[in-house]
Amino acid sequence: MDSERMRAGDSDREKVVERLRTAMSEGRLSLAEYDERVAEAYKAQTYADLNELLVDLPAPASAERSQLVPPPSPSERDRQIDRRHRDRRKHKHSIANAWKGWAGFAVFLTGIWFLSSWSDIQEKGWSEAMDDHNFWPMWPIAGIGLIVLMRTISGSRRHDD
């Protein structure tokens, strides 16, 4: 008996459908052609019926002969650039947090100074009370501000290299 006239089984039909799927993903078949051929594959009774669905398709290309170009793997230079960008973002975030902390500290100390001066302000008035009370929070605010500023400048120079 001729092998073309032998009856095809479900596994044979599945192999043909898989080849059709590959041909569609390669751009050899449109979606409509693929759907039509898949329906025919599941109706096929013989090997001849299945072979007819593949007759105009080339054999799948091996990985060595494939025309598809794999995406380039990241080079060491690309990884270093990514690492530098990530480090720069972390540094900017930490500097922003340092300045936010400094601002909160300044507001807190100014509030303490204001509350400690409040009774004199009520008694003597604003201008006379301010003559008696030096703005002592200026020193810790300025000192910590200088530290944060130096950290900002030194870190930005380091990350600009």
C-alpha cells in the first residue's frame, strides 16, 4: 500500500498544525491562511491530505541557518553604564532625602525657638522680644546645612566622572 494513502493519526495532524504555526510566525502564512489550513489538517484523513497543506512551505530553518537575528547580549560596557545610571539615581534620591531631612530639622528647631520666645513676644511685643532672643537655631541649622551641601557637591562631582 502506498504510504500517501495510509490514514493519518492525531499525532500526525498535531505535527502538521505545529509546522503551520511555525510558518505563520515566520511570516510565511497569513492568519486567515493559517486558520484555513489548520481546519483542513484536523479534517485530513490520509498522509497525502496532510502533505498537501505543507507542499508550498520550506522545511523549518535550523538555528544555524535561521535568518532571525537574536538580540545582542548586553556587553560589559552596557552593564557598567546601567550600573552608573542606577548609582546616580540612588545618589540623587539620597541627596533629596538629606535636604528634606535638613528642612524638617530647621522647621523643628525654629518651632522650638518660637515657642520658647512666645511668652516674651506676648509681654514685650515682637520687635523688643526679638532683640532679647537671639535666633540660636541658626547655628545647628547652618552647620548641618553645610554638611549636606558638601555631601551634595562631592557626590555630584563623583557621579559626573
